[in-house]
Amino acid sequence: MKPQNDKTGLIVPDVARRRLIAGLATGFGALGASVLLGGCDRLVTSDAAQRVVGSTQKLTQAAQRLVASRESLAREFDASQIAPTFRTNGTTNPQQAAYRRLLADGFSDWQLRVGGLVERPASFSLAALKAMPSRTQITRHDCVEGWSCIGQWTGVPLTQILDAVRPQDAARYVIFHCADHVYGAATPYYESLDMVEAHHPQTILAYGLNRQTLPVANGAPLRLRAERQLGYKQAKYLMQIELVDSFASIQGGKGGWWEDRGYQWWAGI
Amino acid sequence: MALSIDNPTDSAIDTHASAGSDLPVRSAVIKRHGVFTRIWHWVNALCLLVLLMSGLQIFNAHPALYWGHGSTFAHPVLAIGAYRAADGQPVGTLDIGHHRFITTGVLGVSSDNGQTVARAFPSWATLPGSQWLSLGREWHFTAAWVFTAMLVSYLIYSVISGRRRRLIAPTSRDARTFGHAIVEHLRFRFERVRHYNPLQKLTYLAVLFGLLPLMIATGLSMSPTMDAAWPWLPAVLGGHQSARTLHFISAFLLFGFFLVHVALVLVSGLFNNLRSMTTGGYRIADASEDESNRQGKRRS
């Protein structure tokens, strides 16, 4: 192709404009053609592509664990920054008969069972949990969808519960079994943390929100707060805690209800 | 040796006198871009395409932007939505502050495989095409890793490489010819010379050292673990939701850069520009003037 230039070495303006128009037309044409073909989307959603892009979460987790120390705290806010209403999503009013019965009695019969790979399995009533040393923190909840909400949580640091039941050396994950069935799913909600996140000082089992008893919409009687993780880790309507060496045999085997549906187990990003 | 790709000799591949010319003007092909720049450019272009389209997929999960730490749901800075008009027809909307724009067909309401669907960005703009947040996130983070690793190495290379410095570092001559460069751009007149013009230098510097690092910084501060590790990051960006808004704005500034970049590549010599970014060769209009400008740096 011979460059079109005059003696001064400048591109002739008219030629340049014609080229711009032709180029833009070609560009839009190509875009339209690629949309029609849709072959790109088949590649993007293929099993092989999903395996490749899914594997980078291990890199992300390793990198984030490298820069965030075990103890590094999520920012805590002032009371003036608390959102007027704490947004709810997922299940906001579980309809399971067992849960309705517990709710009707003000959770007086509710017990948090803690078992699995522990030396001393135990159950905790709500009153027993409230009698333990508590932590109150005003933190930001970041939903995987992209919104954030600031609330004040009061609860028992999970470390205290773990100290009471004494995890065995083989225990690698803490599983949180819930009462709710999200979107009418056949199996109840569940989540998991590894021991680093479980022992984090801001990881608490919360029974209070904004100085009130935790409302049903936000997970009454007890929910998890793991403040360095996204919202789907913050399991609501807790019924049972189980320590395991692997979550491969639990429900879909990915360590959580959303994880079984394609979301990353590492919810730090 | 790694730096050998940055051989500063720039030996001319060929020179010839332009035919039919009264004046002895000689054009010549110089080596404009080193191999690392060329590889970086194309991998980066692919990464940015994946990042933009998967980013729009992620945005669609909650198509509203806020300012501050948390979301002020009733008062978004920007929101894309849909409603059903009195006649039952779906209407797509873009709200920026208090201004509402009807965007049916593109934003809010669009067509997907012949079906009219309510979604913020249309399926042809998102990756994957269907509403699939988890997979969009995985593509986004994978491309972000490649993009970040490439950008960090490229910025280091840009600072230490003589060729890159000579090409993009502003000089006092650039300050003097700045007005001239603007006038020439407005007249769609583009000189084919060895060095970037002042507008090119400023744009590339702002994108390389401003916009692209800002994408990474705002992206990182949307991670709750990163916020705990580096609490100063969301703080300097005005909060977590502000960072998300800045991430979105920066992405569209980059897209604007892309449009202008492609338009200018087209009008200033498509073949010559593409060649300089594939084989590295770039034909300059007047080799003799170039030689005198370079003050004897050339060896051949």
C-alpha cells in the first residue's frame, strides 16, 4: 500500500476524513457480524474456559492472604455513618415449619449445635451466647452485586465458641448450616470459612443489629459476620456449626450455597 | 540481554525518494516500537476488551452508582432502570443525578435473541452475554491479573527504556509546539515523523500513568479483604462506593480513549500505524530532516 501523502509529508485531509468514515463503517460492520455469529460467547462460557478463569481465584486468595495479615481489620465506622435501614436480600422470612415454631417462641427453644471435628461438642442457647463476652462493630457489608451498607453488629466472637469446643488438629473449615432455603431450594443455605477467617477478631456470631435484637429479615436469631468477606459469606438463620477437614461431601461440595452455583469460595474480592 | 530489544540505533530498513517530486524528499522506515511494546499493546487490548465487557456484566447485577462508603439507595449518582409505560411497553431509563434519559433499546430495556429483556447493559455489550454474574467476575479477575502484571512490567520498561523515553517523554520543544499540534489535529493533518507530537505524549502519559493505574486502584478497593489490608486505599478514593463509581467513570474514559485512538490510527495512516505495532516498522515522511533533527545519533 502506497502511503497517500503530498510533498510535505502530510496526509491529505479529505483522504483522512474518507478513511475515518470507511474505518468506522468497517468497525461497526465487524461488531455486528461478531454479534450475529455469537461464537465468542460459546467460547467464553465453555467448560474449558470456565476451568481456566475459575482457577485464578486461588491466585487471588494467595495474593490477598499475603498482603492482608491474619489480624488486619476491616474498617469500623462512626455511629453517624450507619445506614437508616440495613438492606436485606436472599431469604428475608424463612417459611420452614421448624423455623416458624422457634420464631413463635421467641427462639427460647433454639440451640446452636457445634460439632464435627471438635473435642467437646456443645450446644448454646441464645441466652448462653448473650452471656458470653461480646463484640460490637460498625462495619460495611459489601454485596457481590456491588452495593454496600453500613450497620452495627453485636455478637460473640467465633473464636470464643471454637475455644469452648476445642477443634481437633484435622479441622480445616468451619461450616455454617442455616435454617433458610433460598428461593425455595431443596437444600438449606450453608457457608464455610477456613480457620484463618474463623479466628479473625471481627468474625462474630451476631444477635444484634443497630442496638436492637437481630430482625428476622437480617437473620434472627443468629447470623455470621466475617467482615473481610463479601455478603454471601454472612450466613443468616444459623442452626449448626460443623468443623470438617473438607467440604467436598457437603451439598454440592464447593463450600457454600452460592459456591455450589458458580460463585467463588474465596469471597475476599 | 533484555535491553537488546531497545536497540537505539533504529537502522532504517529502506529509504527512497518520493516519485514525481520536485524536491528531494526522502521517506524512510524506522523502527518505532520494540517487541515488548508490540506484544504488550495487543495483549493489553484484548485484556481491556474482556475487562470492559465483563465489567458491564458485573455492573448489571446492581446497575446503580453511589458516592461515599455505603450505598445511598434512594439517591444514586447514576442508575439504569426500566419501567412499564401506561401502554404496557417497557421503557429503559438512564438517570444521572436528577436527569432522566430514555434509553429503550440500549440501556435498561434491550433485545436479547429476539426477546425484549430488562437489563442495564444489553447482552451484546456484556461478557458472558447472558446474565451470569459469577462467570463475569471470574473473567474479570483473570483478565485483571494479566492486565496488572503486564502494566506493571510495561511501566517499569517505559521508564528504563531509552526508546520509550525518547518517544513519550515531553521535551521543551513539545511545550513550544503545543498550540501548533492542536491546530494540526483540528485540521486533520498528521505529520509522519519519528517522535510523538505533544498531544500524543500527553495522552499516552495520562493513560499509562494515570487512567490505567487508577483502574487497578479503584478495582482493588472494591475488595473487602484489600480494604482491610490497605485501609488508606478506599479512604483516599472517597469510600468503597466512590471507588466503584470512579472505576466505572475511568472505564468509560478509557473507552473514550479507545475510540479516539482508533479514529486517529485510521486517519493518520492505517497501514503505517498497524505496521509499527506489528513488525515495528514505521515510515517517516522525510528522512533527511529526521537525520538532522537527531543530531548524529544514528549509526548507519
